[in-house]
Amino acid sequence: WIILAAEPGAQLVYGLRPGVTRDMLRQAFETEAPLEPLLRFVPVQAGDVFYIPAGMVHAIGGGILLYEIQQSSDVTYRLWDFNRVNAKGEKRPLHIQQSLDVIRPELKGLRAHMPEHPAQEITRLLDVPAFTLDCVAADGACILPAADTFRVLTALEPLTLRWLEGEMELKAGDTVLLPAACPEVGLEGHGRALVSGVGRNA
């Protein structure tokens, strides 16, 4: 998760508190005790980067706009839903046993911060088994070198993407696929983009 904007006091659930075990979670469910004391809440601000490995409890709090990149997966187990209900007063289904089967309480994640005024054009934010994540900054113009795998580029501010045969105007939030056969490209303007690539074990 890359935090793009956060209201004052905004928080994420980012893992479990130190010392919390899977048995403690199970007991909380069996006794219907509150889960909040077992969860680790962390304050966030724009530019924070959070890596969330599989098996780590996580949730997005209110007042947060974020960008998410993840390895290919369509499995989500809902451990807790903040006691929310829909218009009919119904709660969403939980996946308690499945969650307890896969939670790894010892996971602490990995944090970084996206530079507001980068000293270099390309800053590596994360290099994890499934993917890499770079912040690319253009202060007039920036060259993104060719790579031997596909990449995904998302503009955070308006930029122009240029290549030998043409150009493309990107608005904030626009995302483009750079294929493995793509030569070096240029970003023009004054702003940043996020570029994710294939990780070493993907």
C-alpha cells in the first residue's frame, strides 16, 4: 500500500500487537472479546509505503486514499469487519477458521517512504519476491530505461509519456502497461510516477 492522502489521525491495521498469538485470537472469538486490543494500529501520512506479506493481518482505516499493488491472488479472508452492517442491518460474512489457519502472528511487514523531492530520478521503494516498486520523478524530463520484463506505470501527477513513435498524456491515476519489448521511454513534466515490475521469484 502506498498512502497518497490521509486525513489527520488516519490509521491502518498493520499486523498484530507484539506477543499476540493465534491462540489468543481464537480465544477472543470464542469468548466474543473485542479484537481491537490485539491488533496493531499505525498512523499514516501521504508518502508512506507498507509491504504486507501473505499471512499478515491488515485493514484500511477511514480517511485514507491509497494505491495498491499485489501479486496475482483472488483469496481474501475476512477476520473482522469493524462490526459494520449494510442498509438491512446485515453483517458481511467472516472467515474465522480460514483466517486462523493462515495468519502468521510474527510478521511485522516492511515500511518505506516515497520521497517528496527525490534527489535522483528513480528511487527503489520495495524489492520483494513478487514485485519491485520504484518512484520515478520527472523535473522537466526523465528517462525510464528498458527492461526485460513487463512493468506497470501509474502517474501520480499529470505527465507526458514519450517513446520513439509517439506520446501519451497521463492524468493523475492513469496506468499504462509497458511490455517487455518496450525500449526506453521518457516522462516529461513535473511530477512522480510509480513503476512496478516483476520480482525475483515471480
